[in-house]
Amino acid sequence: MDVACASNEETVPSVTVIVLNWNARALLARCLPSLLAQRYGDYRVVLVDNASTDDSLAFVRREFPQVEIIENDRNRGFSAGNNAALRRLQSDVAVLVNPDIIAGADWLRELMAGLSSEETIGIAGGKLFYPGQRRLQHAGGLIHFPLAMPDYVGRNEPDEGQHDRLRDVDYVVGAGLAVRRETLQQIGLLDEGFFLYFEDADLCFRARRAGYRVVYVPGAEAVHEESALTGKESPAYLTWFHSSRWRFLLKHAPQETLLQGTLDAEKAWLVEAVAGSPQRAYPLSQAYGQTLRTLWQALQARETHGAAPLDKEAASQIAGALSALRETAWDAAAAPHRERLRRRQALHPFAYRSRVPLLGPLIAALRRAWSRVAARPVLDAWRAQQVAFNRAVVQALD
């Protein structure tokens, strides 16, 4: 049931705003001024840098000396990168922020009012807009099983106040996620098995399993340039998104859902996905392969984070299904290349021509005749060897 979002002036938690950066110099130039201009008293801004190779750090040190910096030795992804700051957390609340966020002046104050409005609220997130318009991107997140496909409440809707009440949601996005320190102490930090994507949903599902509420706070408004660094539908995006989706499934979906819903639904989804966009096939085969390589680690994390374990037979069935999915995606990715190879595996005799006016056909005929006498036997032998080799290559690739 929705409840009105009212500010709580008596509760002013201390806040650490954590901005995770990787080669986002241009985005930081818009993000950091908005964070440093918040109308909220007790907060600090920390930049965690995942070994950027642009001039991000020099830029921040020069232009924003008040921002604290933590440097990671390599790109550790979203979870491990943020955990570098969360392990040092001393404030009451941590707010995770992506550099593609531009926060409104009252964003933090409203976010903290929502988080503080009820002691059982462990995680909160705000209202996100697409750049340059009052069109909603996110008013709370949903996870649709059996495939664990995420969705945003209000996506693409004009903001007309229809989502202006605080409410419980499945999850809020990590682009602007506030979490109490006591919540982290109970459920643990971000799962570092997620390199990119679904780490926010995982944290929220773990919090809800532990009895905390996860809420959307409408007054906390920000603009979000979604997937600014990875790019929607890029190969990297597809591989990380779907391998993380499967880790999330393995951690949170009930065994019955996985076996009786997810596996068949995934097969159907994959066929449709690669038929509509063949370029998706190879990244998806990579995603299933990554999931297979980390399957047992994910199942162990499932138990560590409080979900009912899968039995061995179910785990083996899922492993077999993932292997089949990988092969299906791989075959779809290889099909166009196989066809091109098959068309080119045969070699054809050289076609003799001449551009000499009038006498050209006669000259070409003489060249063909001479080739048959002088070179054809040798060339035919070479051609037969090359055709056999090409055929063997095609068969090996098949």
C-alpha cells in the first residue's frame, strides 16, 4: 500500500555519497557540481576510481579538491569498486552514485527523508529522468520472473504526478541507491561476483529477505544518462548484462521456478532474440559461457546470502541447460560465417579475357588453349588440394 512521503526534520543521518568512476571525465564535469551543491548538511562526497586511463583524477583533484579519492589498482567493476569505499564507511548512510547522474538540489535531502521515515526501510532510491526532458526513466524497479528481466515503473511516461508517492518496490537502481550502514552490517556488502549490472537488484533482494523494506522516494529527483559508458546493446553490455542476470537467477529464483519456468522460457527467448538481432548471438554465447564457469560460485553465494539451496540434480540440470544455450547461441553466431565459407570453399578456373578490340575473343581463346596444354595439369592438381583443404576447414569449424 502506498504511503505519503513526508520529510523527517528530526532525523538527519550522516551520509557518504560514493561516485564510482571509470574513464568518465566528461560526465564528472556535470555530476560532481550537482552533488556538491546539495541542500543537505552532513554529507561528504567520495570518488572511487577504477584505474581510469583518461584524465579523470587530475581533473577532479584540480577542479574539486573537496572530493575525497580512493584509487583502485584496476577496473574492479561496480560491486568491488564500491566496496572499496563501503568497507571504510563511517557515516549512517551510503549513497551509491554513477557519474552519469545529475542530481537536483534537494535530491539528497528528499532521499534521506524517505529513508528515515520508517526504521524498517533499509534501501531507498529516487525518481530518475531521461536527459533534457521531464520524461520518466525510473520510478522504482521491477524484476519479472521466470527470466529475471528488469523493468522500471513509469519508463517513458511524461511526469504528471502519477508516481509521486513513496512505495515499496522490488529494487532501486545503483545509479542512485541509498543504504543504511546497519543494513549492510546485517546483509553484507555488494556481491563481487557481479562485475556489472544486477548488483543493485541483488542487494535489494537480500535486504528484503532480511526483513528490510526497499522504497522508491519520488521527491529525490535526478537525471540519468543510462548506460553512458557501456552503450545499450553493445557486445560488452549484452555479455555483462545477461551473465549478471543469470547470476541473479541462480541466487534468487526458487528451484521450482528455475526448472519449470526459466529453462524453457530462456530457450524461447534466445531463439527470438537472435532471430531479430543476429549480432546478439556471440555476446549471448559469451554470457552463457561466463555463467557456466561461475555456476558453482553463484550457487555457493545463493546459500551464503540466505536463499534455499538447490539440490545436486537440479544444479546438474541447470548446468546442462546452460551448456545447450551456449551452443545454440554459438551456432547462431557462426551460421553466417559458415555459409560464406561454404560458398568460397570451391575454386574456379581462371577466366581468360582480352580488351583488344575485335580480336579480343580470339586472343582469349588462344590463351585458354595454351593453358590447357602448358599449365592446366599442374593448376588442376593445386586447385584440387586447395579445395580439399578449404572443405576440411569448413568441416573443422562446423
